[in-house]
Amino acid sequence: MRPPEFWNIRDGREGAPVIRTLLRPVSAIYAWAGRRRRKRTEPLDPGIPVICVGNATVGGTGKTPVAIYLLRSLRRLGVNAHVLTRGYGGQIKGPVPVNPRHTSEDVGDEPLLLARSGPVWVSAARDEGAKAAVSEGADALIMDDGHQNPQIRKTLSLLVVDGEVGFGNGCVVPAGPLREPLADALERTDAVILMKPSPEFDIDPHLAGQLADQIVIPAFLAPRSKPPGGRLYAFAGIGRPQKFFDQLRRLGADIVEQIPFADHHKFTDAEIESLFARAADYDAALITTEKDHVRLPSGYRRGIQTLPVEVRFEDELTLRRLLHPVIEKATSR
């Protein structure tokens, strides 16, 4: 399902104040349960440094490109870094290393993208996944989407925040998009990766105020190549599909139509055939995100283009300073 629109609206009637008020008791229970779990869980110390790449809200913020950057950077420096993820949307509970035979049905879409850059472990129980990675020689772990998970002791916690929507209306699920109260999330954060739609984007003063006491590293997603020429029919099933459509247009792509799907949507043959038919009506080619592409039925992938992207940091020096103790610990074992 797609998140309700009122989650990202702070004020006015469009923010659904009545619905939000009615849902607050449920939000309070959700927040209490999370706090209780974190308080009662004794985290595993895997004996190697753990970098957590997480977020405070439901939906996509750009965690996967950040995790890919960290994985590639550490491995270039001689650190045998492995990624640990729960494999959202996949059937395998693990712990299991991702291999070329796996599909998104097996392990989810994000592990397949991450595995292009290094070893990836899928494990519903993160502590068991950490033990498995260490047994296979991991020097460091990159914990994908684990900010609220208390099973492993973290060395460095990076919170990825969408610079456009921030923390939405500031309420906890289901009254808003937060997975936990914002103060709780920020208390366990070492630095915020603030993902902007473009380098020129001006951050909302309200969001800037919420992050005033944090180390903030602005970043954005940059294309690794130009978008294809000609007419394009775009579709995406990510946290915020509009981000993908807007980026294509900023790059000068000729988008004739755009179709959003729910995050991690499992595409059927019938849906893809329908998209091909609609694109043909416009004499256009289909384009989607890399994350969506790995979820497509295999027989259709060759005929659908993607826009590969990578994260760029506006203050990479600060990030490297944060990573330095992690690298030292990993290479001194």
C-alpha cells in the first residue's frame, strides 16, 4: 500500500487533524512497544565494527545507495565488509549469503542490488546473520535498515533522511510516517545523511531546526549515465516514485506518462504487458528504477531501460572522518 498523503502534511485540513488525533492512541502503543523491545534486548557484540544505515520513517529515503557507497569504499580500502539485511519482500529467512541464482522472490530487491558490490547476507534474525558473516571472514558489517533493530551493537549509526518530506507530520505510525518518536531516533544517531533531490535544493527551515543538534551531511543521487533519448514511459514502485519521475525530467528526459506503484510492488506478467502496450500507444520506451528492474519478470527485463544512480556527498570529508575509527578497528584485527 502507498502511505496516506496526510502523513507528510503538518498543518491545515489536508493534514487530516481529526484522523491523526483518533490514531494517536495506537501510535502511542506502537512507540511504547518499540521502546520496550529495545530496552529488553541485549545486543550482540559481533567483535567487528558495525555501521548501521537506517531511517526514522516508513518508506524509502535513499538507504540502499548509501549502503552501496559504504560497501564499495570499505572494500577498496582492503576491509572485507559485508552487508547485513533482512531481505524485505523475500521468502528466505536466512541467514544466507546472496548469490547470482537468487531472485527478488527469494531475498527481496535491495539485496540483489547490494550484492553487485560485495558480499550480502539476508537474515530475519540480524544477530544470527552477523555471526554467519563473521564466520565467513567479515571485517566489518554494514547493517541495512536497522536503526530500530536492537539485536546488534552498532559502532556508527547513520540516519538517512529525505530532504523533501523530512519526518512528515512528526507523528508515529499509524498517525504519521515515523517508526518511533523522533527524539528517540535522533538520540541514537551519530550523523544524518540528508538526501536532497538536487544539489540546489533548499532545505525547509522546520526540518533544519529538527536537525540543528546533529552532524548533517547533505547528499543527492546523481545519474551514472544520461537518460535514454526519445519518448519515455516511466513507472516505479519505490518509496516515493515521484522522486524518480522528477529526476528524469530535471535531466531533460521526454516523459510522456508516469505510473506510480506501491513500494516493493511485485510486478505480474499482465501488468508489464499492459505497460508495454501503453508505451506503444505513445511510441515510447519503458524506463524504471534499478530497484524495480530486478523485480520484473525475467523475460521482460531486456526490453525495459533503467536510470542507474549513485550517491554523492556534499561533505564527503566529514563522512570519511566518521568512518576512520571504523576502518582502523576493522584493519587492526
